[in-house]
Amino acid sequence: MGVSIGMVGLGSFGRAFVPLFRDHPEVSRLALCDADPARLADVAARHGAAERYGSLRDLLATDIEAVVLITQPWLHYEQALAALEAGKHVYSAVPVVYGFEASAILDQLDHLVRTVERTGLIYMMGETTYFRREVMYCRQRAAAGDFGQFTYAECEYWHDLDSPSSNLREVARRRWGADWGPDKRGGVPMFYPTHSLGGVVSVMGSRMVSVSARGYVYPGDDWFARDTLEGNVFSNEVALYEAANGALVRHGEFRRIGHPNREGVRIMGTEGCFLDDASGSRWTTRHGWEPLDLSDVGEPLPPALAANLGGHGGSHAYLVHEFVDSCARGRLPRIHVWEAARYLAPGLVAHQSALRDGETLPIPDWGDAPA
């Protein structure tokens, strides 16, 4: 019979997912939801969606089976809880929860994990890095044992504040809308760590157990400042983790850097290494190195989605298929809530460490997903 989906949030990011959900062969019904009536009408008309709702409350009152939340980060927690309590499966854009203080965010994360456990419903976080070609390639090599024992990894999300392709000042103003003000400047880079850690955690199949981190303060910074909601002065943060498998992981979240936007990983093992930078990708062993063409790396998709992979390195179609297929089959998605916690919690604790001049701190974990 297929899965009924309700999409919430039709901004510039959310609307890009509408045709992917609409065209998935196992989606039998697609409803759209947005608080802006004009935007809702426009997007619905463009994509032939007859079922429309002006609020999440109205959508949750229907018999829709699954809800897709592509809303502002600080809304994810409460909206996901409301959907789960209403008996709906949930897909949420990243991060799984977001806030202005690390310990409070960790408390919310704990509550969300417990709610998923109690309800037995599906939760998936839409981390794009999981389905980037570089990460899919590394998972394939890891499954074949080509890395040997993992020893070290580097991961980063480099997104300059004034990036010409995605200016973060303008992103913040659009996200806050009428609520925008000077107190909304800045933000803690490590509170948005999933684009970095998602790749390493998924390839290694491990978790981060402890961290020591430091922050960089840009002289005379006009954006990262104490007189803001988060009171954060670090534009760049660097963390060094110990993973449960014994490997060391260096993680950089940079918002002031003279470099194109980048979500990347480099992963080293005793038998082979994956290297990647702006010049391309390479596989190395002790005998030498070879350049990699990753254009054919992928996983099976329904034809309609394979013809339109979408943005963020072609990850959107894979995310949509993973969620719809998990709902249709009653299986755990690969980026379930326990996995999502392992992408987020290390960054939260890393910021706490940076505020304590690099003190090594333990990272909480909620265990593996139930069988």
C-alpha cells in the first residue's frame, strides 16, 4: 500500500525534497505543511500536492504515518517529540537537537532517545555526509577489510562565515526571519558537528569516548561574540578524540577559513588509507598511491530517484530512500537515533572542553540500537 508522508517546512532546503518524496514508488500519499500560507500554496501548486496543512498540530491530527521535519534546527527537538507522541515515524534534518548550552542539549538528546525507545517508532536523522560518495566508498573498503586496523582519522566541516556560495550571515537572518536581531549572531561551531563526525563514525563503526578541544578567537570579531544568545567567541574549534576502537580522531569546525566549503574525511589504517582534499581523492598503501574516480560510487535506488540525486553531493535521494524504505519494511534506518547521538554528542562535549582550556572529558553514549 505504500507509506503516507507529511513534509513540514518548505523553505529553500525543504522544498528541494518534495519531488524526491513525491516520486518515490513506495510513497502512496504526500501532504505538505508550512506556516507561511503563500509559500505552502506555491510549493504545493508546483508539485501537484493537494493535501496541505498550515500547522504541525493539524498534520499530526491526521492518519499520516510518517513526518519529515525540515524546519529550523532549534525546532527539531520539540517537533520530533510531538510527532513521536502522536504515533508518527520521524525524519529530521540535522542536527537531531539544537540549543544554546551543551548540557541542556545533551539532556534533550537523552529525552529524545528514551522517547524513541519507549514508542518503538522509527526515527532517522538526515545527515547528508553519510551518503556522500567519499564516505560510501570508505564504508565499502572498510567492509572489505582494506583499511586493516583503524589508527587515525581527520574530519572537518569548513564553511567560512562569508562564503560566496552560502553566506552564513544571510543564512542566519533568513532562519530567524522576523525574530532576527544582533543576539542571534555567532553560534557554537561544535554544536553542528554532524557533517564532520558522521563520516568517520559511520566508516569506523565506532564511537568517540573522550575529547580534548580548543577554540580560536578571531581578533575584533563582529559575529562570534559574548553579547549573543550563545555567548560564544570561538569561530573555529578543533577537537582530538579517542575512539572506542583505539583510534585517534581530529575534528575541525571552522567558520573563518580561506577555503571553499568542505565536508570531508581522511581515514588511516594499518593496511590502507583514504586521503581527500580540494585536489581530489586518493587511496594509499605502503606501496604507493592511486587517484580515485568516485563518480560511479553509489547504492541501488528506485529509477525516479536515481535520475535526480539532489544536492549535498548527491545525498538527498539516498536519504529519502533510506527513510521511506525503513518505514515500508519496518526496519531501523541506518542513521537511527542512537547513531545520530554519536554524531552530535562528541561536538557538544568538545565545546565544553574548549571552554575549560582543553580539559579531557568523557563523552556520553546511549548504546547500540536494539536488535
